Amino acid sequence: MHSTLIVARMAIESSRDVARLFGEFDDTDMPHRMGTRRRQLFSYRGLYFHLQDFAADDGGSRIQEAKDDPRFVGISADLKPFIEAYDPATWRSPADAMATRFYHWEAGA
């Protein structure tokens, strides 16, 4: 499984609105279209963590294909009042907010 973790800033009182927006988005076929297997959202002291798991590492090609879909564009716009780039000076796309995994362990079969 391939995972991505996006880090941004979010006021804790926005968590319900953000969860609602993703709930509506995830009730569509968009997660399947993007290859998303699981999405988890976390907050900690003004930080927002968006962990997304994918079935296989396809190099992000499924997300690239879906990024022009009006629903993808729409949720990005709908989240703007609630989610702020961790470093606005360097943010150009979600790739600029992705954490780098430096250790991984999982239980054997």
C-alpha cells in the first residue's frame, strides 16, 4: 500500500466542516477514481494531517487524471476557508505539503 501525508494548518474548530466536506466527497466515486483505499484526518495544536492510503503506488497517475474533475476542483476550493498551507511561501500544490516518510514497519503475515 502506498500512503501520502499532507501537513497544513487548521483551526481546531474547523474540524467538523472539514470532515463534512470530505464525507460528502468520499460518498462519490472520486476515491475509487483516485485509487484511494483509506483517508484519515488528524489535528494537533493547529496542525492538520491528511493521511491517504492507496492500493498500489501508480506514481500518482490516477490522481493526476482526476485532478481536473469538477468534484476534485470543488473540494479544493471548499477547503480553502479552513485549511492553510503550512508554509504559504513555498506552497504551489499538495506535493509541497507532503511529509517524507523516513521509517516504516508493518507486521508480517
